[in-house]
Amino acid sequence: IIWNRLISEGYTREQTAGIMGNLQQEHNFKTDDHPNGLGIAQWMGGRRAALMARGDYLNINVQLDHLIAELRGSENRAHNAIIGGNSVENAVIAFQNLFERCNPVYCHQQQRINYAYAILEQY
């Protein structure tokens, strides 16, 4: 579902794999709520509240709508950085640093990259 949606939004295979590598690291594509964040991207704070305001916020398609809306709106810097590069690594790092803004101590960047390449091989 995630792969098809991101591809349909115009992301390349490499960019899609990079985004998905992050989502796998964040919450293994689960849409449920967790103390560390809500859903596939582990939204917190105001971003979490905005997702919840959409209704049916545990639904994967609602979460993808929210993710795309953020990338096209408030998180446009991440979108621009993702589409500005041609590599899986660029997409992973751009999404990690500009969209997720994870703590470098807990980011596990290499694992995100490994997940992304495994996803790319699968599709």
C-alpha cells in the first residue's frame, strides 16, 4: 500500500524506498499508537494532533494522506530534499533529518539505509 501510494504521488523507486526505509525503522509500518508516537511515522505533538483530527487516524490510507499533505505543506523542505537527490541514501537521510528529525543517538541511519535497499530489491 505504501509503495504504491508513494509511487503514484510521483516519487521514484529510490525515493520511495528511502522513505519506506525510514517508516520501517520508525514503527515497522504499524499504524497503531505507541508512547513514542502515533502511526507509521511516529507523529508527536502538533503533528500527531493534526493526524488525529483527520478522523480514522489508525487507517493506513489516512496516515498516508497525512504524510503526503505534510510533505507538500509544512514538511516541504523534506520533500524538496528527497526529490533533489537521485539515491536511496539521499532519500533516507533527507527524510530522517528533515521529516522525522530523529535524535542522532537513536536514529540508526545505517539500518534505515539497509531497510531501504531491501525494500528496493523487493519492488
